[in-house]
Amino acid sequence: MRTESESYIRSERPAPGIHRIVLARAEKRNAQNPTLLYQLDAALTFAATDQEVKVVVLAADGPDFSSGHDLSAPFAMPCAPVATLEGAFDAPAAEGHFAFECEAFLGLCRRWRELPKPTIAQVQGRVIAGGLMLVWPMDLVVAATDATFADPVAAFGTNGAEYFAHAYEIGARRAKEILFTGDAIGAEEARAIGMVNQVVEPDRLERATLELAIRIAERPAFGLRLAKASVNRSQDAQGLQQALDTAFALHNLGHANNLARFGALIDPSGVDLVRARTSRRRSPSSTDDLG
């Protein structure tokens, strides 16, 4: 059993100019506790400031890319904030948790989206709810044929993952369907609707992602930075940032309602439903990794 001081992240240099960051918590299906998130942020920050790095790849150990938030871990800051100026983390009830999510969830996702170098998510297996918040801030996605993407947490009495880019990533009606039902999107559908760039067999995933990264790294770093910023600003002009803020406020309204009704951040009646929807290849140690 690892302690919170141990590393949940591994960094590699598989080729010149390529920095690969690996989620290394396979025994928990790469469920995200706060320590993992801030170790990931530190690794991304290092890659962003290293002039030898042209492209960043985010990968994961084990059969699943990420089973979402680790609900067995405390929602507590493991370090000083880096994405916001929040400070009310110890405030009672919804106030303190709102500050935490502003910083550790929405704040980090926005920060990663603006990393001034191309980023690629290398995805296999399940991506559940909070797992989407690791994939969607990345610029490109290469997925194995076994990859699935789901956000079933309306069952918890909230609207969905905190980085609520659903309508931008998969379209409004498909987003409503997966949120209402808890059903997952497969890799081929994700590619067809533009959420995924490439779909390859699992034994080709690492190589295909690296080949794409190497092709990108051949181009001038500043041109890549300007191209990325231009596309991001196009999305922002279409209202992405306002949509994120509004959905995030509604998400925390759900938490406040649950606290008032159940004394907990989530509706406990949704736990079994979500587990049933996300039970593929579950491990005995992953019972608290629900989104």
C-alpha cells in the first residue's frame, strides 16, 4: 500500500523532444486523489518549461486510463494552490468544497488546457467522469479500440464532471444522452464525432501515439504554440469558458443540495447504480473509484 507521499506519476523520454507522463496508480485504475492531480500538474509544469520538450504525452498504466475521482480519498489540498487564489479550503460545508473544486478540478483543467505545447492523451480502457477531465484538456487523443468514455454521475445528484465541456466535445444531444443514461461512448464513435483523433489496436497504442508525437515535434515550437492558442481562442469565442463556469456552479449546487439532504457531497442512492454501469474489468481494490 503506497502512502500519499509516494509518487503516482512517472515521467519518461521515449524519443527526442517527447516527454511522456504516465499515471502510475494501476492498482486503483488510476483513480485521482488530490496528490496524484498535483503530481501530474508538477510534471506538466516541468515539461512546459523544459526547452528540450516539444510535445507532451499523457498515458496511464494498467487496463484503464482513469476510473475518475477516488471517492475514498479526502478532498483536501496536498499543497499550496497553483491554478487560483483560493484560500477558503477549510471553510465548513459547501463553501470549503467549492474552493477546493475551483482550484483542484476546474482550475487545474483550465491550466493544463493552456500548456503552451501540444499535448496528446494516450487512452486505453475506461475513462469515467473525472477521467474525462484528464483527457479533454489535452489537444489530441489517441485511443485503443477498447477505450470507453462515460460520465454516469447524474446518479449522484450532480450534472456531470467538473470540467463540463461535454457539448463541445461530443455535441449537445449525445451529451444529454450519456448524462441521462450513464451509458459509455466507444472509441470508434468518439473518433466519428471528433472527440478522438485516432483509434488503434491496444498493442499499437503506445507506438501510434509516439509516432504522432514525433511528427508534431518536427515543426517549429513557436508555430505549434500559436496554432494551439488560435484554436483554443476560437472555442473560447464560442462560449466555452462561460459554459464551464455555469456548469461548474450548477455542479456545486448539486453538492450543496446533497449536503442539505443527505449530509454528504453525493446522493448515496446513486453509488450502486454507477458501479453497475462502470463494472467492466473492475478490480477488488477499485470499489471507491466512481467518478
